[in-house]
Amino acid sequence: MKMKLFLLVFCVCFIGIENGRAQSKGQCEALNSYSFELYHRLNSKKENLFISPVSTYYAMMMFYEGAKGKTKQEFEKVLHINSLKQAEKDYLLHLVRNRDNSANMNVFNAIWLHQPFWINADYKKRVGTKYATAISQADFNNSDDVACTINNWVADKTNNRITRIVKGENISPQMPLLLANAVYFKAEWAKKFKKKYTQPGIFFVNSSLQQETPFMSQTEHLDYFENDQFQFVSKSYKNSELIFCVLLPKKLFELESIEKQMNPHFLNEIFDNCKSEEIKLFLPKIKMKESYRLNGALSSLGLKSAFSSNANFKGLSSESSLWLGQVVHKTWLEIDEEKTEAAAATSTFYIRGLPRYKIVKSDHPFVFFVVNKKSRAILFMGRYAQPTSGKIITDSSTLSENVKERKNLKISPNLGYKNPLIFIDGKKASPEELKNMNPDDIDGFEIVKDTEKLKKYNALEHGGVILVRLKKEKE
């Protein structure tokens, strides 16, 4: 009798961003090729998107271990098995073999077998050894009990970020096997955002829709690349080789043309040309919860027989004919600066004498990645197209005025005064004092050029006065 093999893939990413860097160059070309191909298949609606390629890759690899014949060849094509380098294999296996409570990222695999069903001993050994897969028996006739067991497993592995992933109605005795993969990731920034600098701003969703959302901001040295089309910046996590990357179009609504270029070579070329720059980074607070059925995407990539009665999983079990039922991928993401919103005015500027810096203002649709800087493996990737909450702006005159103001933003701002007289909170200051200031501590400034006002400051020979206001700590 033909039996359907039912697959659920669980991926949970929690990035509690409050507060690493890696060294040698490495490549994960097979994983990254699969990552970009899956991204392009799921990105047809051009909405918010968040996936963990490595999570789905692990699940597919475990079924590849049991595939034979044409089905095995399809897995090899979709997962780029033949181009997997030894360093990449070692890295993927390292993720599941080296986990502990203090790790930034943990990967877990589990298989539940319907009690009358048995898998081949050599298959059990391979997935247990390679992928640290926990295998247990369950009575799928008691579907509610099995669902409770699985939900408890997921809750435990994801620190209770996901507590209910499957219902009893999703499980039946016709399913001989259920496989789950859970990925949990939590990391602090190497240099955290300060809550007092978070302020509301406009996110430009498209030409007819804008939305208010809180933006975090920080000035620091980051790896950076830009060309005529986009800016790319990466920010490190504390005690980690993982980095958070933003790919931001220079024009407000040009993301799709950049997405079409994305592939492993595209990403490698960016990393090869990055250099450390002082960056003023604006990043929205992000919260995303997504769910995908991957059958169509995987089939379109070439995994066709695996979802039909022609599937060959004889390496998994010789008892019955099996094929994949559903591939479900669920993700959860949160990025903030300790989950507390705070408002403060922030001015972006450059005064001669201060180090020049670049502005990366992520206030329109962008692509983001969590990447291992050493291997360049893509662990998470997404498209942030619209905030999930906040005031919607649709008034045509307001939309037009906001776009006009946004276009005045310069990537490298410069006021250009050669020898101004400087006052910081009413006290005369030297150019050296100004140079040593953190731009994030400045609330605003005023440029005085009027002749009569310059006389008041005895500054005619200076040609200008710069009045700097510092931010005040909130109670």
C-alpha cells in the first residue's frame, strides 16, 4: 500500500538585538545557491518574506539520505549536492553537533515514527550520526497526544517562542513518519543600539503608501560597500561569527531590479569588496512571523517525483512506498534594542573636523541576511517590504512632500564650513572637542550666518557660528 510521508519543517529565528567578527574566507556555494533559488520562488508577491534556508536544507538532506534512483538525482540537483565542498559539509554538520545553552544558534532534528512503521537500520544510523536526529515511536491513532508531544518539543527547542505548531487534525495513521527541524537563534549586537536614539520615522512602502515605524540609529565602523544601485552594510553580533547584513537600494522603489541580480557570486563579490567605514545606520524595529508551504517552490526547483507516487525512498524504508506529503516552513523574527521603545530627535550631519561618515537609512524595502562571515553560509534571509504595525499615510500631498524631503538625503553629508566658531550647549568649544564627539549625542544644531548675529558672537572673521545642542538623558 502506498503511504504518504508527511514532513513539517519548523524554523524559529529570534534575534533579540541589544548589544563578532570572523577571519578567513570560505564559501558555502551549494547552500547559498539553494538559498537564493528558494528565495526567488517564494518572493513572487513582493511582500515581507523571512526564511531559514539552512533549516529547510537540513530537512531535505535527511530525506536525500533515504532517496534512491531518480528521486535521489532530483535532490542532488535541487540541493546542489555534487558541488558541496568538504568545508561546507563540515560546517553544516558542525551546527547540529555543537550546541549548548550558551550558543547563538542551535539546530535540532527529530523524527516521530507511527508505531507499526520501521525505518532501515542503516538510515537510522546515518541521520543519527550526521544530523544528531532524535528518533522516537508514537501512536498516530492518538493524534491529539502526538500533536501535544510535537508542540512541547518545538516549544522546548525554541525557548517557548513557538508553542503550537501542529494540530491533531494534521496527523493521521496514514502518515508513517513525521520529521521536524527547528532552528533557534538569539544574539546581541557587538555594539548595541541606544534606546534614547530610537525615534519614529517614515517607511516608504511604495509610491502610494508610507507608514510610520520606530527607527533605531547608531554611528559606528561597519563593513560597507556601495555602487550606483545599492548600499550594503554588515553589523556584527557579540561573541559570534554571524553578522546581520542589509542590502538597500539607493532609489526608493528599486529593490526588484537588485533582487534579480542576487546569487552566490553576487554576494561573494560584495564581501570581497567591503571595507570598514564609519556608518550612520538607521534600522527599523522589525517583527515578522511567516508561514510557507514549500511543495510548489521545491517542485519548481526540480524536486518533482518526491511529491508523487513515483517517489523512491527505499533507502529510508523497504516496508512501503513513500512520498512527501507537505513541507511546512514557519519562521519568527524580532529585531529591537531590548524590546523597549523610546523617542528622541536625531540630527544627521557632518561638520568639517568630524570624521566623514556614510548614511545607510533603511526606510524603504530592503533585503537582509544573517550570514556566517567566515564560511559566508546564509542562515536566514528575508525581504522587509512593510512594517507590520504603525500609522498608514495615504494623503497624496503628504506622500509627495515626504518623498521630496527623502530625496534630499545625502549619503555623505557635509556642511563645509572651514573655520566656524563653535558653541556646545552654550559653551565655546574647540574643533578638537567637536571632533571627539559622538554624533549620536547631538540633538541638533543651528548655523548662524547673518552679519548682525555674527557681531553678537564676535565671529565676523569666522564667517559662521555653529550652535550644537546635546541630547538630554530622559528621566
